[in-house]
Amino acid sequence: MTEKIRVEVTEEDIAKGIRENCRLCPIARAIKRLGHEEVAVMGDSIEIGTVDFEAPPEVDAFVEAFDAFRPVQPFAFDLEIPRG
């Protein structure tokens, strides 16, 4: 079974996120706030624990812009993850 989670990337996530760091980027910070400790965001994929997910296109675009020092804005997206 899966569970849909809503990930909200805030201005604070953006300000405290670290470029080119898949575990400390703004999106990883936002997912960790939801209670997931092991998170890595690689643009087109997101790893939570040992499970790899295809990331929505807006995640890939955000990571690309953030890592290139282009302006980014807070945003939200849904992600289906396994329960348990």
C-alpha cells in the first residue's frame, strides 16, 4: 500500500538548503520535516530510506535551478510512498 504525502518547500528550506548536496538541499529538508530521516534528492529521483521514487518534473527543474544559483520559489508537490 502507498500513502500520498504533500511536500512543501518553504523559504526557510531554500535559505538553509545546500547546493549540490542531495541530502541537505531544500527538498530533502522539506521531506525530513515530515518525519523521514534518510532522504536523498537527485533531481529526477528521490530516495527515502532504501526506496527510490521517480520525482515529479517540477522537482528536477527546482534542483537544476537551485544548484545553478538561479532564483527559486517555495513550492509544493505530492509524492506516493509505501506505508510502514
